[in-house]
Amino acid sequence: MNLMDDLERRGLLDNFSDKEKVHELFNSKQTVYCGFDPSAKSLQLGNFIMITILQRLQKAGHRVIAMLGGATGMIGDPSGKKAERQFLTPDKVMENAQAIHNQLAKYIDTSDPEKGIIVNNYEWWSQTNILTFLRDYGKNFQIGYMLAKDIVKSRLEAGISYAEFSYMILQAGDFDRLYKDYHCTMQFGGGDQWGNLTTSLDFVKKKEGNDCGAEVFSFKLITDSQGKKFGKSESGALYLDPEMTTPYHIYQYFMNVSDADVLKYLYIFDDRSVEEIDEIYKNHIEHPELRNGQKELARVIVTRLHGEEAAQRCAKMSVALFTDSFQDLSEKELVQLTDGLVLVQGEGEVNILDALINLKLASSKREAREFVNNGAVKVNGEKVTDLNKNISKGDALDGGYIFVKRGKRNYAVLKF
């Protein structure tokens, strides 16, 4: 199956400059690029969708370029923003760019420059003086053309600076540079980048000719079944850096997605064929209460991000949490297990009823007593039936953690 047909079946593709030509180009080896701005020291789960596209292109035999926006990151992309970004310091942008370079190198094969490379647009923009910029780039952009772009129109009322207004010119210059240096014929990005993508293409064709073979395409912005932006949790963005977002937190994020989202996310992240994924989902829907689809999805994601061993640890931790078997977990695993749970600092002894209220597992002592009397409360996996039970540091697991459970799925943690 043609790569683009497969991506279309997976529900990923959005817009094309020329769908027929893009499909035709991919019948032979192409050089394709996607940009990543260093607005933080780690990419987020949403960015990983673009990384998986680069991986798919590589596996299909195409050369890929991951471009770091060391220069554009100094300015800030206005796409999707309601107000001006605060500038990061140049040192911070460079620090972030290096960290993201290391992340990209983990997922993209750069062992052979004919397979893949990582470049930073700071290399050429830092060498371009203002007169060259205005004469070679600015002269080619009509103000009316730029004002008509949705990314600019959406910001006119709130205000947009000349710096952010110029972002699309920089991105256009990037495509032209990569076309000249690497014969990069295609650029892709998320659906919110369509204005920048088409501006880049128009510029390249103006400079290199309409028959230069350059094209652009975009991917749909992914949302969950509730219409919320993919990759956002209650605690904020989900980062690829395991020090910023633990593998277990990502594992649990996918364990908790709805049945309606399981198939969509497997299509995006699982390299297996659509037919194999359909079979996995069919088996899941026969017994959705077992959450086998969510388990498989969480395993696939964490394996791709952090390796098979990390995925196995996460599965073990997930089982421990829901079967109340904490004794075999290391202190590091216990720490990760607290991620996303209500955590309250414990001092001295605390009565079980007060603990339930402090941990927001009960709204009153009357309700707390009902939970205990009904056998619905466990402390580190042990059922509590004594209303006078006190909890102290002596009950804690390694690291001073006490896991208190109410019902089947409600957990919180006391930390001594």
C-alpha cells in the first residue's frame, strides 16, 4: 500500500497543496522535513505524532530532516496563540534546542545522512543581516497576502508584533534553504500550520520555479472523543522527557482514555497494519470491561517513547495499584505510582476517618464511617474495618508512602 494511502486510512492526513502530486512524489525517494520549535526543554506528546510520521517516512525509504527552530524559537510562532509570546533568552532557546536535538536523535535514525539529519535554522539565520533579509526575503512578500493568512487574521484584533508577523517569512526561508542544500521537496506539519506551510511553498516556487517539484501537506490536529486537545492531562502537558513526565504517568493517561479513542490512537501510534489493529479493537470491544485495548495502547506508546523495559515496569505498577500489591515495588516505582494522585504530608498519627477526609476520599466523618463499615477502605492493600484505626509512619512503605484506597478506583497517598 502507498504510504499516503495508509496514513489516510489511519485518519491522519488533512490538507495537500496538490494531493495527486504528493502521492506521485512518494512513489520515489524524497527528502521531507518537519520543524520543531524549542519553546520548552522537551517536546510534548502532541509533537510525537510528527516524530512518528518522520519514522514512517524513513522506514518507507525516504530521507527525513528534523529541523530545530533555534532562530524561529527566538521569535515565536503566532499560530494558535491569542497574544504575544514572552521572548525566551537566547541562551534558554539554545539550551532547549540542544535538549530537543538529543530527543529527536533518540527517535530518528541519523547514522546515515541519506536516511536522516537534524539541522538548526539558527545556523543560517544568525548569518543573515537585516538588509539581506529585507531584500532577499521581505521583498517577496506582499502585506495583503500576509494579512489574508488565518494565523495573522486571528491575531489582528488582539494585536500582533512585527516580529511574530515575520515568522512566516522565516519559515518560508527555511524551506528554500533546505530545498537548495538538500533538495528537500516536501514539508509537513500540523493543521494549524497550514498558513505557514503554503506561504513557504509559494516562496520556494517563486524562487525556484513552479515546476521545481516542491509540495506541502498537513496532518489533522488530534483531539479526544470529548473534543479536548490530545496530549493534555489535568496536571498539564505530557512531555517526552521522563524527568518531566514519568513513563507511568503517560501509561496511565492512555489506560484512562475512552473506548472511542482507543482505535484512533492505535492507528496513530501503532506500526502494525490497519487490519491487525482492527482485530485488536474488535477483541477489545467484545469485553471492554477488561480494558485490553487501553492496556495494549499504553504498552505501545510507552515502548515507543521509553523502551520495552519501561513499558513492562509501568504494567507491573498499574497491576500493583489496582490489585493492592505494593510490596514488590521499588522506592522509585512507588514514587512514580503517586504521580497524579492526591498526596498529603502526614505528621504523627492520624485516625483513618480524618485521613479519608484529608485525602479527599470522603467529604465528612459520617461518609468516612460508612466507607469503613462497608469494607470499602484499604491501607497499603489491607482492608480497614476498625473505625479507631490510626495510621502512622510505621505503616509506611519504602520512601514513607501510604496508599489509601476507597472503593475500586479511588486512591490517594499519605507521605511521611
